[in-house]
Amino acid sequence: MSDLRLLALAKGIGTYVPGIRCLACRGSGGTDSARYCYSVWLRHLVKASEAGLPTSFQRVAELGPGDSLGIGLAAMLSGVNQYFALDAKPHASAERNVAVFDALVELFSGRAPIPDAGEFPLLFPTLQGYEFPHGVLRDEILTASLQPERVATIRRALKENCAVTDGIRIVYVAPWEEAALQAPGTVDLVFSQAVLEHVEDMHMTYRALGRFLRDGGVMSHTIDFKSHDLTHEWNGHWTVSDFAWKIVRGKRPYFINRLPLSAHTAELERAGFRVVASLKRTGPPLERKRLASRFRDMSEDDLCTCGSFIQAIKPIQ
């Protein structure tokens, strides 16, 4: 018998009922906190530096920004001029974006330490130290990016519903699809935080993001392989049959795809990327006999990997 929670099954069935379906995936969680967004962005930068990758970007794209554009706004306060936010459905509001942005300005102005596991115990990747990364974000970069005129321009763009203003560009596309991506080969960095486990068509997504990225550009992704509390054990979703999973998924606009780390690595390489860093968070594996038939051949590595941080580069042609 699978490890499904009865509540997960009930919610899935409920999405077939008019009036309840609209309650599914109402919010994404996390990015309504400026400190969370600050911590996520700086972790991606620090890890890029450790991997020998670029840490200075002009144009970045984020997949799945969620309840605010806060992580992308943290990038802009680090010197980025153009930010593309790509989501499955609109979650962020102008009022929330401005509130998170103002709090981020204070954090960067004070060179605040990176919030650590004491504040965000589930946030991955972890770092060796959580002091402000002066070696990655030098004072001259921050002084320029935090100029009052520039900060006011970004805030005005947010209040004007993400308009293009004075060279500062914020583009929020929800729902996004490959056809919505503008100017292929122009973005320096594509990143996401606990989003790719929800992607339905992973092949299309990696291919589309790869086309959006310039040669020599960087991908940086944290992926959560846990069951998202749909089952009693972190990996119990791999015990659920395809039929039962279809019921649990219901008519939600997005859900977890149950794909393990090796599937993501394969798709990255298939899209032409070279993986330069792959960090794993592990948990206790299930007995193989408990797995649903489609997961019985999973590698031992996949079976115990509950989270991953992957950085890859698009080779220069």
C-alpha cells in the first residue's frame, strides 16, 4: 500500500468540484519574506563564485518567482539591470513586491549577514559561512547599484506594474511558455529555487531556458525531491501508483513531477549544458520492494537524494 496521506487524496478529489478547484495552488510560499529572498540570492552567488562561475550579470531570468519577485529584486540590487520573471500562474502583486523590495534595500545597504539555518532550516544549499560576501559583491558594485536614483527607478517600475523605465527592465510573464521568451541568447543567468520539481514538461523547459540563455551563460537551480507532505515519509510519493497519483494531482494547475536527480541531470546535458557543480542533500531511502513499479529501477543515489543544488554552464559555440 502506498504512503499517501488521506488529506492529499481528499484535496485532489476536491479539485474536480467547481468552487474548490480555484483554491488549489493559491500561493507558493517563501518569497513574501525579504530575508528569505536575500538569503536565496546570496547563496546562489556565493556558490557560483566557489564553482568558478561568473557572479556579475546584466540580465537574469527566474523560473517560478512565486509570491513576490523578491529574489529577482535582490539580483537587481546587486547590479542586474534586466529581470525576467517566468511563472506558471500569477502570484505576485505590486504592493507585495514594493514591500519586499524596500526591506531588501535595507538588508543590502547594511550588508546584513546571510540568514542561516537557524532562521531557514530547510533552505538549500548550505554555506560554509554566512557573513556578507564582500569578496563576491564588492563595495563599488553595491554603491553603484544602491544609488538613490536607481533604487527609486526600480521602485517606480514595480508600482507601474513592472514597466520598462530608464534602462531598468522588469518583465513578469505568467503563465509563461517557450513562445513568450523574448530575444533568445541574451540572458546571462537563469535560476530557480525549489521550482523544477513542479515542471510538467521538463524537456521543453530546459530547452526553452537554454535558448533564452547566451553562450557562456549560467544555470543555477535548487530542486526539492521530497513529497511535499503528500505522504508520511519524505520519499513516499515514489510508492504511489500512477493511477492513485492522477487522483491526488486532480486538476491542480501544477504539481510535483516525482522525477529524481538523474532525470534533471540528463535533461540538462541533453539541452547542451555542462554541469559544473552538483550538491546533494540526502535522506533515508525506502526499501526497493515498497516502490511503485515505475520507480523500482531507480539508482541507489536517486533513492536517497532529497534535494539538490545544480549549476551548469552553456558552452560557447
